[in-house]
Amino acid sequence: MQERNQKQLNHDNNKLASKPLAKNIFSIKESIKSQNIKEETNVFKKKYKRKKKIEPIPLEITNIAKPIWLSVSEAAKLGGVQDKTIRRAIQSKTLTYKVVNNRYAIELSSLIKFLYSKTKLRNKLNYYGIGQYINKWKD
């Protein structure tokens, strides 16, 4: 048994001796790197799954006879954003609003247009706002 192990070691040493040492070390490092990269990508794929892509809805909103008016907090909850975001949009006059009893009332159609104006806001609407319930409604 020892003789066989000794012969195997001699055979392995002869293989290594036939190649330059730098090439052996380099090939070992490359094989270790490739194994580590494969393991890391598998871990990444398991850990982070992509969410299903939600198709954008084409918006063709015209003048509405009786628009729906929302408070700032209602608009923020509906859009999946913070109150600050809605107030910033009011200050920049991108939302249609009116003041009722010292409170802002925001028109729903302008809110939807605003939330679809930027990709980040659209994603928040779809994943944290009212959009997260659409698939449940379809069923």
C-alpha cells in the first residue's frame, strides 16, 4: 500500500517537474478563481430573483367631468411614495391641485400622469402602491 502511494507521489512530482513552476501555480490559481466565480454567481442567482416586469399602461386622459380629488397622504399611499414626494410635485406645479380648508386636494389623473413620468416613480407605483394589487384583481 505504501509503495503504491509512493509511486503515485513520484508520478505526480514528475508531472509537476516537467512543467515550469510558474505555469503550475498560474493554472491552479485560474482553476480556483473560475470555481469561486461560478459559486458566487450561483449564490447571486439564488439570492436575488428579478421581479416580474409590469407593462406600462398607455395614458390618454382627457377632461373628466367629475374628477376624483385625493389628499396628500391618500395620494402618497396610492402611489407608493412618501408625502414629501407629493408635496415636491405640488411645489413644482406638476400636479393639478386645489386648496380646500387649508389642505391640498390632488386630482387623480394628474397624479397618475406624474407617477408615470419617471421610471423610479412608475416602479414604486407598481410594486409598493396600487399596482401591486392589479394581478389579484385580474384573477
